[in-house]
Amino acid sequence: MAVKRSTAKKKKPAKVAKPKKAAAKKKSQAKKKKATKPAKKAKKASLVKKAKASVKKAPEKKAAPAKKAVVKEKVVAPKPERVKEPKIVIPTAPPVLVYPDDNLVKARVRTILVSQPKPENEKSPYLELARRSNVKIDFRHFIKVEGMTTKEFRTQRINLTEHNAVILTSRNAIDHFFRICGEMRYNVPETTKYFCLNEATAYYLQKYIQYRKRKIFFGNGSIADLAEALRKNKEENFLLPVADVHREEKIIDILDLLKLNYKKAIIYRTVSADLSDFNGKLDYDVVVFFTPAGIRSLFRNFPNFKQGDLRIAAFGAATAREVRAHGLRLDIAAPNPQTPSMTMALENYIREVNRR
């Protein structure tokens, strides 16, 4: 027999009602909380009022007078007064002016021989003069430099180890100073100080030393520029390398004025150059000289020299004196107010005689 399924829906279980006592408890607790909140606020407000009142009623305490701090006086030793050294006043002699002779030759100038080495820089004032004046300028050194031998140097009784400062006036002085040191097996200490007349001479030291690791001072071409640096190093022993015929009289005068310990060392000499390739004749309109040694070299190479129409130019008073001492005519001269440089003196003379 087939069993019939019942189509009646199952009834959900009825919710159990919560007891009334629990609900009543919750309501009573909520009422208590609401009641306690304003009470707490009231208590806080009353406490704040009481605190303010107590602050107002409390007598103000007077601040105790501050005790003065006892400062111990420090005993300061008096500083020694600095003695200011007087400024160096170097007497400057007025420059000796040189003027040409009156009996001048007015012939046209086409060629000039300058008794100096050919300039390495194309911007040389002599090369610019040649372009402007349309003249030919040659260069030939009438003198050359020879180093003194170690035997000749020892006769001066100079101990290189006693000198920790060197005054260098030219590249020749630098070359022959280090040559002598090398030949005498003397290693120049790194602490040696160098005083150079100009910046170019100072930079030339790089050929022999590490420039950045040495104490090097230089001026603007005059020993007067180094006077202050020399005075600040007056405790040093100075060495002054020079030629046999030198022009360092001004330097020596200033070293004496500063009362420095120094020695003059002759390490090279100037001698006449060999001019035999001229075949005993100077085929030039003008020859320019800068030193008395150049004039002496002229007569050593040309014993029977006669000036004739050859114009002679001289720079400096000593050179002019040597020209006249040999019975020569001085046609072009410098320095003087009209022509402070030799190139200016040459240009003025060329402009005058070539105008015709």
C-alpha cells in the first residue's frame, strides 16, 4: 500500500517570551545612568568654584630677594704690546734720461739689427714695428752666457747648505743656480724659499721644482715689490746668484737697507758671441744695443769698425756711456720723456727720416 504524504505545513516554534523582571531591571539601570550624569557635572562645577575661591583667598607669597652672585675676578696678565715695524721707505732715484747726439744722419731706414734673441711670440713690439713701418728687422745676440765651473765657484767660499732662501733675478740665474747645485751634488731642500723679481721668472722654476710644494714669492719686475716679503723673512740666510758683470746694484742697496743676511754668488759670466758669419761687415741701417757688453762685443768681433752712416741706438744710461766711450755717435736713445721705450724711439726716428 502506498503511504500518503502529508501536505500540511510545519508550524514554526513559538518565541519564548522573556521574563518581565529582566526588562524591568534594564529600564531601572538606564534611568539611574541618566540621573547620575547631571549629578557628576554639578559636582565638578562646585569643585572648580571652590578651587577658584581658595586661590583668591590665599595670601600672595612675596618673592625672596635674589642673592647676588659673587663673581670671582680673573687675574688677567697684561698682553705684551706689539711693536709695529716702521714701513719700508725705499729711496727711488729718478730715472736717468738718455738723449741722442745732435749731429744725426738723416738717411732713410730700411734694415734694423736688434742685438737680442729672436722673440718667440709673434706679438713682439719689434715685429709689429716692422709691419707698421715697412722695414726689415733681424735679431742677433751679441753676447752669450757661460756658467762658472765648480772650481771657480769654490774659490768664493760659499757653503750652499747655509742658505735657505734664494733671490732669483732672471732665467739665467735659475738655470745656473741649479746647475751648480747639481754639479756639487747638493740636493736643494724642499723648505728653500724663492724670491723672484716677476711672475714669469717664478713660473720658470717649474723646470726644476714642484711649484705648488714650495714657498715662492714674486714681484712685478722690481726688487721694491719684494721688500715686504723679504722683511717678513729676515731671519733667513739669502743667496743672490749674479753674473760677473751684473746690474743688481739696486737689489744690493735694498738688501742692505733691510739689514738681511745675504751673500752674492757669481755663477755665470757674459762673454762676446761669435759674429764671424757677418764677414767683418754690418750691412744694416740701424743697430740696437741694450748693454755695455754688446758694445764691447761689437769691437771684439769688428776690430776695425767705423760707424759712417750706420745709426746706433742705445737703451739705458750705461749703454749710452759705453757708446760714447768708444767714440761712436748716438743717433737713437731711450728712455726719455719723448721716447720711454726703444720701439717708440725707433718708430719716431723712422717716421722722421723716411718721410722725405
